[in-house]
Amino acid sequence: MNNLTMEEIVNYAKQYGFIFQGSEIYGGLANSWDYGPLGTLLKENIRNAWKQKFVQENKYNYGLDAAIIMNPKVWVASGHVASFADPLIDCKKCKARHRADKLIEDFTKGEVTADGWSNEEIENYISKNNIVCPVCGKLDYTPIRKFNLLFETSIGVTDDTKNTVYLRGETAQGIFTNFKNVERSMRAKVPFGIAQTGKAFRNEITPGNFIFRTREFEQMELEFFCKPGTDLEWFGYWKNYCMDFLRTLGLDSEKLRMRDHSKEELAFYSKATTDIEYLFPMGWGELWGIADRTDYDLGVHQEASSQDLRYLDPETNEKYLPYVIEPSVGLDRLLLAILSNSYTLEEVGENDTRVVLKINPALAPVKVTILPLIKKVHGEKATEIYSELCRKFSASYDEAGSIGKRYRRADAVGTPLCVTVDDNTINNGTVTIRNRDTMEQETIKIEELEDYIVKITTL
Ligand code: ATP
């Protein structure tokens, strides 16, 4: 749908049990969100689709689930303790805090990104373009300061034995530290990748835009280890692989674009970086970062841990540190993209509209809903069918209200199929199956239901 606002998405997500405000009964906690029953299912389906595509169906990759709290030396070696920081700027008039580069991004609706700019360049751009404080409308900022995003906590029982540790700022470091473990245990040969999903934490200066930027979020990251010299080829391979995946999930091509980082913007260790951006309700924003990280990560961990992390090529007997291609996507951001891409207000007949979540059936939180036409007459048979189907699929049962209203409820949460149980089911063993998008109905035998649902809802 055109011109969908973030507010509409937030309201929709709350009304239908996808996402609620975190700690709501205590007045909330700024920009924290809880996933409700349908949001949980949707998130799980997206995560599973990613795992299927990046681990199960990809012959190069292995899975991993590393700890959130790691030895703090990891974060020193990776550079996060010293420089995982964003440019913080305060409005002198109203005291509002802003992330200076995001002021520029929001002002230009994502057309200009200030990644890699110096503080001076950012300050100049802000004043030249008169980018006023979004809270009070004044142009009177403090100079930019760097603000570290790592969350600190401590382990240990008593104060004197407490040690500062960090909640991981990205899942990637758990992969680098396990490079040798996976290589040895799986007898993996370069090129190979290690993929994992899990929570990451960043003390963001300005979280916002619903679940686009939060302090606690889930990442789905792949670190792909390859021979130096082959890295740019693999970089291209993974860019296309990620884009294909997004299209398969059903994101509109015209709302997706690739943005290559310029030389000035590139992190010092990166040879090439491309962001896949999506046109979110608030404008273009990064969805997936894909970077050629060279041998930087393995190099710094080799140095700091004094462990040999090099790979011994069994064919050439050469020892080298592999280069790494990293495609990293936020699960919550992807979920937001999918929700906004799928939410549709559709005219059906005169003066009538329906809310329909036109989501890829494989991602739909509920695959099929079973509806007895008349509760008293068909309820028992419908329950029997439901009991069978819910062993295989995420299914629901709805007997409340007119059949039309029940169809609309199913449409609104993106359920691809409705199965109506009526006299024909009892007399002839057939059901009516209705398609969410076409609203067309078909009669099929009960025994055919399972295959029918599999066919429609498989990625
Ligand atoms: P941004 O420039 O938006 O802060 P980033 O370049 O720091 O993002 P990466 O470190 O490359 O992000 O993280 C990889 C992915 O993790 C991002 O593409 C995004 O999808 C997701 N991500 C990063 N930060 C957040 C956040 N605060 N909330 C939700 N998702 C996030």
C-alpha cells in the first residue's frame, strides 16, 4: 500500500497481537518492544527461512549458537571497546540528544548517509543545510562527541571479585572465536561459512522508528571464510544471494536497492561494503550490510589470543588467514520490512475494504484456519480436522461470528487458507478451501488437505 505510515503499522501490530510496547503496564521503557503471539510466530518463520537458505540449503555453511557474554578481551581485540561509537550531538536549547549522522539521514530521507564522515564534515553539513533540532526546531548544537554503544554489566558475586563484561554488540565475534573449532570438528575446507542468529545489544543514542532501531535486537549473521584473492568474487556471490532471498520472501523489487559504500565511507579494514536498503515507511534505511572484512577479524584475534588461527590448505600446504565476507541482517528490521510490505487495505466491492496481510504464505504466522459453518452442527467435525492439522501446521480454529467476519479476521493476519466445514464435510468428506489473496474457493477432499497446505505454504 502506498503512503503507509509507521503509526499505522504500530497500531496494526498491536491490535493483531504482533508487537506490543515493552513494560507497557509500567508506562513502557523507551523504544523497547515485546513480540506477541503472532509476532513470535512470524519472527520464528523468518529466522527459519534464513536458516534454511543460509545453512540447510547452502553446501558451504554451518550453524552456531555462541554465548551472549564473552571474555571481555574479545571486545578489546575486535576494537569495540575503543571505537564502537556513534557521533553524539546535543541540542543546547532543549537538551535533546541526537545521533548526528542520523540527523542527516532523516533529513534527506535516507538519500545521504554520513557513515565514515569526520565530526567536522558532519557538523558542516548540518549547519550548511540548516538541519534544525527535530524536537525544538532550533539550530544550536554542541560539538560532536563519540559515544560507545557497548552495554556493560558485571559477573562475579562480591564487589571485589566483580568483572566488567559486555553484552555482545554483534553476534559475529562469537563466530570468529569459534573459527578453528568449527573448522576442526566439521573438517571444513575453505571456503566455508558459519552462520548464527541471536540477540545483540547496543546502547543506541536515538533508538526509534518502531523496531527499526532498538537497543536489544536480533541479528542473523554469516561469516564466510575464503582464500584471499577470491574474496571479491564471493562478495558478489553473497550480495546476489541475499537479494534473491529478499525477493523470494516477497519484498517488492522497487522497494529494494543496493548502496555501495564509497571509499571515504568504508571502514578502514573493509575492502568493499554494500548495504541492501529497503524503503521503510519513514524512508530508505539499511536492512542488510554486506562487507568484505579482509582478514582483519581473524588477524586481531590471532594477535590478542596468541593462538594460530591460520588455515592450512591441504592441497597447497599453504598457511594463511582467510578473508571474510559478512552478510549481516537484523531480524527485527526484516520483520518490519515484511510487515510494511505486506500490509494492504484492499477495496472489495462498493464501499467495502478489507485489511489483508499479503505475506508470503511460508512466513504467515498461521497457515490455515478451520471454520465450522454452524458451530452446533459442524463444530465436532471441524475440531477433529483442526486436531489433525495442528500437528503439522500452525493452525487456528475460529467459530465466533459470521463466516464473512471470520474470513476477514484471517485475512487481516495473513492466514493464506481458510477451511470451511459444512454439511458436505459430514456427508461427502469434502471441505471448502478459500484463498486469502484471490478469495476464490475450491472444494477438496479432507484427505487432500495436508498436501494442499504444504504446496501453498512451502518457500
Ligand atoms: P546502522 O547504521 O543503522 O546503525 P549498522 O551499520 O551499525 O546499522 P551493522 O553493525 O552492520 O549495522 O549491523 C548489521 C545489521 O543489524 C543492520 O543492517 C541492521 O539490520 C541490524 N541492526 C543494527 N543495529 C540495529 C538496531 N539498533 N536495531 C535493530 N537492528 C539493528
